[in-house]
Amino acid sequence: MARTPGQAARRDPDWEGVRLHVVSGKGGTGKTTVAAALALALAAEGRRTLLIEVEGRQGIAELFGIAALPYEERRIATVTPAQLGLPASGAANGSAGGSASGSPGGSVSGELHALAIDTEQALLEYLDMFYKLGRAGKALQKVGFVDFATTIAPGVRDVLLTGKACEAARRKGPDGRRTYDAVVMDAPPTGRITRFLNVNSEVAGLARIGPIHSQAQAVMRVLKSPETAVHLVTLLEEMPVQETVDGITELREAGLPVGGVLVNMVRPPLLDAAAVAAVDGDHREEVALALGEAGLGGRSRKPETVRAAVEPLIDPLLAQAREHAERVELERARRADLQHLKLPTYELPLLGEGVDLGALYRLAGELKRQGAA
């Protein structure tokens, strides 16, 4: 059942126990924005979250209005329930790293960290870790080996990218506690997500033994565990919904853990069900009368003068009503398609003013209220 924007009651989170949230979606659905909002929501109440991007677009930096992220984990925001429009609460029990801090008003501040994975640097790090290449790795970088290796064996690239996220999700500090309570990956689009995550099949033909094979196996153990959930972002439009349905089918066939469906940019219905059902009738006289009563006919009280003044407005208004009714019906059909998936579904409102940092916190609050975090 879909959770809708603006619901007052706050739900318990649906994904307790999940540490790695993979967020995918068709291009144009706002995947990166939703991933960032989810990461903020997960960081609330004194938790530490890591937001990872793997496509090299620096979308996280753009969203948060900061300089381009280097290949290192760094804190980019703090977040309290109050900033998300939620009641203040105490520190989360057992939050990772012991980083929870008090903030004005008694709320507990969580931390959002970010990492933009650089494939080249990740491969050099991998070569140094498993093959102890050290300076030799930098020499390989100079002669273009890194680009060559990731081009002829794209599966290796995916192992590196997913491996970095899985390592962060499993990492523990000297005190034995997890470094992060949750890791959110802004992953490739829906059409590529199953192949991207199912790295074991990609590298099977490259190495059946050795460090690369072992790394792929370790990654798959995390990705197919209950600690991982793959969420898909969509719009209430035919192509994004169909791609979501197809993507979920592929994920299930691959044995990957499907999470929830995040419906983005949901527009509020302006007409109730009765009004939508009535738009096909002849309502010119009713509309003309309503426009006159609203004062749009000018100062004159003569019926013929009022009618002449409002006449140019009637057809455009009726056309807009019909267009809106058609959209409502289409969105209702797309919701029905999503309901057939029998997955937790969350709806985020369309923000007409665009997505700035304040809007991002608002979306995070919606996800928290609806139980996505």
C-alpha cells in the first residue's frame, strides 16, 4: 500500500536490519535526489550514514551545494528530526561510531557522510591491497592500464564499485562497532542495475580463482543478504512504471533483495472524484455562473455583460479540467500497476520550486514519516 505525502502519523521504519540501501531508477525520475533524501532520513536521530555515488557525475556535490567530492569519505551534513519537521527524540541506541551529538532544542544530531567513487583510484587501491603493487600501481596508471583494464573487463569495474559500498557497510572500528549505521548507494539506472549488482556472473569468465574471484564472492554474499535492499525510484507515468516492473522482475530472478518503490514528483489532485467524473458533461453554464459569482465578470451586475466578460475563460478552464482528469485517471492506473508488485511504496511530492537543500530535508522528512527510514 502506498504511503502518501503529508501523512501526519509517523510510521515505524520498514527496513530495520538493512544496512546497504541501493537506489536505482529510470533516468529523469530524480534517483540521485531520492537517494540523498533517504540518506538524510536514515541519518536522523543520532545515526551515521554514508551516501555513495558510482557514476562520476558529482550529483551529490551539486545537490548539497558543495565543492566536487574527492575520493574520500567526508561529512557533508548534520541532521536532526526537527530539521525534517519531526518531533525531537533521544539518541538512537547503539548508533555507529558514537557520533551522536546534542543540538539546540534537545534534538540529537546525526551525520551524513559522502563518497564519490573514482574507478581508477579504487582499482589502484584494490591492486595495492591484494597484490601489494605500491608504486608499481601508480606506474600502471601512467601508462593507461587502469582505463584499459576497466574497459575490456567492465565486470571488474562493477566489482570495485559495489565492493567499496559493501566494505563500508561491513566496516567496524577499533571498538567493534559499525562505522556507519547505513550506507546508501546512488546506483546506475534500472535498465542496468541487475547486471551491475550481479557482479559474480560478470567476473566468472575472467577469474575462477584468486583475489578478484574471492572479492566478487564476498560482494555477492553482502548483496544477497538481508542487510541489503534494492529500492527503485519511479514516476506515475507509463514508461518509468513499466521499467520499474521489469527491473523488479529481473532483480527477483537474479536472487537480489528487492526493497521498496519510491514514487517521486507526485502532484496533488486538484479535483475530487466527483469533479473528475463530471468533466465530460456540458458545464458551460455552471462554469460561467461560478466565474461571475467569483467577481471575474467585472463590476457590472447585468447578466449579459458578466457573461460576455467570462466567456473567453470558459473553454480554457474546461480544457484544463479535462486534461487534469485524464492525468488523474492515468496516475490511478499506474498506481494499480505498482500495487500488483506487493512492495512497500512511498510517495514524494512534486516540488514546483525545484530541489534546494531545504527541499531535500523536506523530502527526507516525508520518507521518515512514511516509514522508508
